[in-house]
Amino acid sequence: MNPKTRMRSSARVGVGGRVAASQKFPPMISTQVSHHINAPRDAVYQALLDATSVATWMVPDGMTSEVHVFDPCEGGVFRISLTYDPPTLIGKTSLQTDTFHGLFVKLMPDEQVVQLVEFETFDPEMFGEMRITLTLTDSESGGTELHAVHDNLPPGLSPWDNEAGWRTSLAKLASLVERAVQHA
């Protein structure tokens, strides 16, 4: 799928642009994860918007990452594939791969990154536009608090697995940024 293709709307619109009254919508599922990073907000923010860094930290354990497209500006698009290392696991997009594409909706330097994201899949349980909001604040103990909110998870995506994946990824982000700051 082309990452510049318009993202699917999560709402179903009836005749005349009105939402069909009889349409039943599943509840919006969200996860929230926070992580302390011993580094200044500007260093963390840069790692959120650097394709090489993203390929390193935004990948759960047991997977490898490939960044196909990454244009970190408001309105810019990205496309990333995550491939399972064990050949026995099944991906959302192909045999062993989860590919997703998205759009940078809002970038507030050193404060916030907001993205819209969709899996590239034929599985209707994985359809839908998700919203990821990453907010950076100064920690009272020094460094940065990163708060990640992942809204509108598709019904086929376990919130517990999503949260566990984000915890792992944010720990990798912290390690990456903290090492870079120490060696700077």
C-alpha cells in the first residue's frame, strides 16, 4: 500500500454524511505507557524523529525493523516493516511481517509527536486508523518523562501485547538516547 494513500476513516458515514444510527461501533481501546529517560527532552525528541534511531528502538524483542519511508515533518509520511525472527510467528501483513504506514499529524519540538498509523493488512480485525501521542516533559528528578498514548487499537490487537511492546520499545529508546548523551 502506498503510504501517501489517504488513511481509512474509523467512522462509518451514512447517506448525507451522517453516521448511520443503527451502526454499532466497538469501544475505542487505548493503552498508555510512561518511561523515564535520563537525557534532556531535545535528545529524546530527536530520537523520535530520526529514521535510524526509530529502526533501532521502535522494534519489539524478537523482531527486526526496516524503515522504508520516513519524512519527519507535519504532514510527512512514514512506512515501517517489523519482521519476526522466529519463522514460526505469523505477521499481520505477510507470513512473518507487520508493515504499517502513517502520517505525522503534529510536531511540537521537544514536547510532542502525534502520528496516525494503520497496519497494511487484509485482516479486518486489524483495520483502522490508530493515533499515537508521545509527550515529553521534564522530570523532577532530572531527565525526561515520556508518556505514550496509543488510541483506537483495532479489535484484533491485544492491548496487553501492545502495552508490553511499547514498554520494550521505550526501554530501548531510553538506552539508545542515554548512551548517546553519555558519549557526547
